[in-house]
Amino acid sequence: MTGNAWLLAVLGAGVGTYALRAAPFLWRPLYRMGRRYVDLLTNVSFAIAAGIVAKSLLIQEQAIRIDGEFWLRLLGVVAALLLFRFLRSTPAALFFGAGAAVGVKWLLGG
Amino acid sequence: MNQAFRAGLKSGSTVVPTFIAIFTGVGIAAAVVGMPALTTLLSTWTIFAAPAQFAMIDIAHQSSVVLQIITVGILVNLRFFVMSLTLVALFPPLPRRRLALWAQLVSASSYLITFFHSRRAPREELFDFYRGVVVMSFPAAVIGTALGIWFGSGLPALFTFGAALFLPIYFSLLLSSEVRRRREITAVTLGFIATPPLELLLPGWGLFIAAIAAGLVVGRLRE
């Protein structure tokens, strides 16, 4: 693909994506719709957060992989949750969880 | 700088490492497929959605039809519509011109962090909080893209592995502290179980479809 073709593709997708993002804020009927379905959207939000966690833990290179790296990622999440339970500090738990997974991976030879 | 904005900056900082890691991947993939460096950076400014950027790069391996690449990018980003719809319900009434500017920076992270914050903060604070989150997270996406372009695949694997862990860990922490009611637990369980297989079946759509289905099922169960 030429540089101009890439530029066109990026600008086109950018404009389309902006329309999706901005429409509920700017178009009155959609604005009202958002307020009407708060309960549904709340449950959808929880499901999206859980889906992102599941996707990040399980999917690698477009396949569900329960391999060594999966267990390390799971270790990171569990370690963070355990520390959070005692300290109630999100940053501490976040760095502890990621650090634990990276540390074990490094000890196992990267 | 008010307190809500500062709280947003603080919450937004938790996803910075993940943003850098993910968008480093975008920069690397774009360089491999031959996208010019400035256009790659522009794609993060204008599209600001790694899954769509990856999908566009992926389809460019098979097709050079610009319209097809644009369509794929937009379709993968349909989830932003639902996210903005939710934010509309959370934010206080604001001038549309102001919202039009900040709408560009809606992402899964900025939307979810604001959503979780809305459960304990007054509605009047939420827009400033959201602005704080995106002011912190958006530059991380641009920096990550630049790192990917400049360093290519030379970054240590341990760095990318660790940085990519911040997002799932952060959302696990938010879920563990926020989910209390039975219907919320059901939505989380359904989203967790249904997303991976659906995402494999329909890449870029699975997360969105699983979440909508989970929301509808929970609504029906309540009735």
C-alpha cells in the first residue's frame, strides 16, 4: 500500500470511529436512550470489564492458551488480589501482582 | 485543577504501563506492514483503539482496498457506541461543544474507570474525573506507538509481558471491590466465560457481543 492510501484509511477509520464515540453525546435521541437503559448498560459494563480480564488471561496469538504464561498471568492477578485484600491499596497491589509474575518468569529463565 | 480531575489523573496512571505495552505492539505491527511512521502516529491520534488498529494492519496483509480497511476499523470500534451511551448516562448535563471534544478519547479503560468511580462519587464530578483519566492515558498510547516504531521488536520480552499485565490486574481489582449484588456477579461471570470463545469466533466483536448478551440475560433474570 502507498503512503497516501494508508493516510486515507487512517483518516476514514478515524472519522467513522469519532462518529461512534460522539453520537450518543451529541444526538438527542441517543442521549435520552442512554439514560433510559442505565441498568442494562451497568451490567454490560461489568461484563466488559470481566471479558477484558478473561481475554487478557486466556487469549494469546488468536487462540485460548492454558500454558506456562497463562499460569504466570494468573499468578499476577491472584497475588494482586491477595495483597489488595490486606492493604486496600490499588497501586501497591498492581505493582506487586505484575512484579510477582515478572519475577517468577525471570527466575524460570524469561 | 480540581479534586475530581486529580483523582482521574491518579486512576488513569494505573493503566499507563498497559497502554504503553499495547500501543508499542501497534507501532511494531505497523512498521512490519510498511505503514509510514507519521501515519502510524496519526492513527493513534485519530483512531485511538488498538484492536481496530491491529485489525486494519492485519487486513492490509490480505487486501489493499482502502474502503475495506476503513470498514474493518469502524466495525471493530462499534463497542465505543455502547461505551459513550453509558457515559452519557453517567455525566451531568454539559454543553455539547465540550462533550464533542472529549468524546474522541473514550476508550475501554477511560470508560470503565469512570464507570467504577461513578459508584461512589457524585455525578457532578464524573466528567472532570473522566478528563483526568484520559489526560493521563492518551499520551501513554502515543508514547507507546512511538516506542514501537523506533525500537521495533527490540524491546525485551519481559518488559512487554509485565507491562501488558497491568490492565487485567487493574480490572480484577476494580471488580473485586465493586461487584456485590447477585446480578452484578452474574454479569461478571457471564462476561468472563463467554468472551474468550466468542472473541475467537468473531475477533474484535466477541467482547462486545458477550457483554451485551450478559446484560440482556441479567435483565431477563431480574424480570
